[in-house]
Amino acid sequence: MDFDLKTLGPAGASGEKCDALVVLVMQGAALGKDALSRLVAQALKAGDLETKPGHLLQAWRSAGIAAPRLLLVGCGDATGAQVRTAVQGAVAALRASKVRRLTLCLPAQAGDDAVRAAVIAVADASYTYVTTKSNGEGRKIEQVSIGVANADASRQAFEQAAATVKGIELAKEWANRPPNHATPTHLGEAAKALAKAHGLECEVLGPREVAKLGMGSFMAVAQGSEEPLRFIVLRYNGAAKGDAPLVLIGKGITFDTGGISIKPSAEMDEMKFDMGGAASVLGAFRAVAQLRPSINLVGLIASCENMPDGRAVKPGDVVTSMSGQTIEILNTDAEGRLILCDALTYAERFKPKAVVDIATLTGACVVALGAVRSGMFASDDDLAQALQAAGDAALDPCWRMPLDDDYAEGLKTNFADVANIAGRAGGAVVAAKFLQRFTKAYPWGHLDIAGTAWKGGVAKGSTGRPVGLLVEFIMGQQGEPPAKPVRKAARHK
Ligand code: BES
Ligand code: MN
Ligand code: ZN
């Protein structure tokens, strides 16, 4: 799907040659004398069109309008969220049609938020997964022109959104692929291909290299599977060599059966999405490769399957992590933290200005925040604020959760330095407290995307979240001074 941006008022929009013209109608907008404006004014007056976000009026071959299909859609005050609702409605209405070229005309007052929301929502609402369907017909819409009052003024927001779409769609593609089509090996190859196509650096480590690094915790999770683990290192260098990088870490469990602590069968297929964090790291790199921000970025993906097997790790086993800390694995289903802790230790070698891990980590986070906001934890207030603001701006929101040390009490054990589970209460926080033990060397953020990375039910599929948040966050980190050391800035300790 290709996007372009053009300066387009209502008069210009009337003459647009496309298969469908979608016009977003704002509350209280001044209307001119051209054919389109008059039509809008009449429809509003007759009560057949409302400016309520998403309210839709369709017409065919309207007088004075070049496009055969015309959709007038209310968009309220044209905030990002309202534009998203409006565009979702319009694209849903066109889903069964043959429309290939679409022009989407935003109100003259639309700001950058509206432009970004429009681009991302068109892509999101028209996305179709095809890879493993034999008659895979993709989305019909091929070309989308976004019409704004001043294309030059909206250019930057538009470019960021178009790149974000590429990232979101890469993340969706990999997260949606069935687990036998998205193994750790496949993810490693995808990272290599991404790097090759876009001038990134990529290194993929296998079991031997990972053993040499001493990643005993990661290896313990992988040992129950026939599929070899992969540890992926991606690098984008957009700043001076000595500039401390930002490090993103993705949980890449390509299938989570729970291991010996096996999960119930119902909806277990959805555990193919347990590499959503890894997919979002790939997606963020896809966008960054296109946007070329002046920042150094490292991406780490720890990827393996979590399977039951004669050789699988057992409840009660004690393993030694790369940090040297020993871990008693009391529940093999709490595997995400076991692979992430070694990646967090590995991240130290980059002397990062901040590390953010992204993981479908806990069912408890789904209970706490549902599918609306991702759980966000940070050892540093500035980092927390930046993540929160990025999520809000990208309409991919997160919510800060606490990190009081009291939440770590239940992780104490007589047989190792730490256990991998505590009681059920506050499970998302307990998981974060476990991870925090491995992050003392840098400011650290953690996004628990268990509730936001995919949808179940009839609309089952990856959401591509939190690629939008990550791209916004990364773009905002350009030229930032290094974040303050974690010990001084910590609030939730
Ligand atoms: N991948 C799951 C978390 C998950 C569960 C995400 C359901 C989305 C929906 C994770 O590996 C897991 O199994 N976590 C356990 C931890 C528990 C054993 C402490 C959980 O949340 O039940
Ligand atoms: Mn699990
Ligand atoms: Zn998992």
C-alpha cells in the first residue's frame, strides 16, 4: 500500500481522480461554494450527515464530484482519536468494494495528530493477512492520497506515519504467522533480510554462541524444543560512534505451551503471538531504517519455543543466568522473564542510555489493563514520562505501574538467588520486579503488551502494537541528553 500527501481543498477534492473520495467533515467547519462543500452543507442541514466521529454518508456519482464513490464521514473536532474512528468507519464501509485508489481529504484545521492517525488507521483497517492462505487475496486498496490544507506543513508527520505503517505491518506479519512458519530460525532470517534491505547491521547467534555467553536462563527455556534458539542483534547507527545507544529488547517466544507447567488447551493457539515483543522490535527497526533519526539503536531479540519434553526444564530446576544470579524455575510457564533476563544482562555491553524491553509477559497485565493500555514500568521518571507521552501521541497508549520492592518479597527462595514466580497477586508487577534485578547498569523501561499485542475472537490477529509507541519514542530521543542514572531518579523503589 502506497501513500502520498497532497495539498487539497474541497474544490480540488471534487476534481480528484480516484475510485473513492473520503471526506472528513469537522464540526463547525466553514464551508465554501464549491460542489463538495455545498453537498456537505446540504447533507448536514438535512440531518443526513452528522459530524459525530464515524457517522457515514455514502453517495455514488454525485454532481460535480469526479470520484464515482463519495464518502462523507464525521470526525468531530478532528483530534487524532476522532480521525481514527472516522477513517476506520470509512475503510470498513469500503472493505467489500473494489476500490484501489483512495483519496482521503482531511479538514483544513487538521493538525499533525490527525494526519498521523489517518495514515495509520487506513492501513490498519484495510490490513489483510494472506501468507498462509492458498487463495490469498490481499487488501484491495493500493494507493492512498492524503489531502491536507498544506502538504509542506504536514510532510514530517506524514513521513513518520508512513514509515510507522511499514513497521506495524512487518510486526503484524510476523506475529500473525503460524508458529510453524515463524520459528526462531525464521525470525533470525527475517532480521537478516530486514538488515540487508535497509542498511542495518545484524548478527544472529545460535545455541553454541549463546552457551558461550553463559545465558543459562535463556537456554533452560529453549532446551525442551527441537527448534534451536536464536539471539538476534540488530543495529542502526544514526549518530556518532561514541553516542550511547538506546536498546530495545523483544520477547520472542514463537510458541508458549507453558512447558512442563503446561497451559490448558483452550486458546493455546494464541500463544503463537508470544513473540509480539520481538515482532515490535523488528517493526520499530523497519520504521527507523526509513526515517533515519540521529540516534544509535540496538535491537535484541531472544527467541525460542517453550515446550514440554523429556529434556525440558522442570519445576524446581535451578539455572545460572548470564548475570551470575541463580534462578529457581518454579513454574516453566513464567518463561518470558527467563529469556529476557539474559538479554538484559547482554545489553550492558552497549553502555546504553536506556533499555526498553517489550514482552507479552503476563496474563495478570491483561487483567489489570485489558486491551487498551500496555503496562509500563520504568526505573527512571524521565524515561517513564517519555514512554507515556509517546504512547499517548501515537494513540498506542501505556500506563505506568509501580515497582515497590515489597512486590519482590514472594520471589525469595531457599534454593537460589531468586525464584521465577511468586503468588498470583500483582503478577505483572512481580514479573517486572524479577526483570529489574538484571537492569542495575542503566535506566530501564519495560512494556508488558500481553493485553495489547493481539486480539482474540473473530478479529483474531496481531495489532502491531506497540510499534507506534516505539517509533514515536525513538524519534523523540534524538538529541536528548543521556537519561539520569537510575539510582538518583527512581521513584518507585
Ligand atoms: N506468554 C504468557 C503471558 C500471557 C498469558 C500473555 C496470556 C497473554 C495472555 C507468559 O509466558 C505466561 O505464561 N505467564 C504466566 C506467568 C505465571 C506462570 C506466573 C501467566 O501470566 O499466567
Ligand atoms: Mn508462559
Ligand atoms: Zn510466554
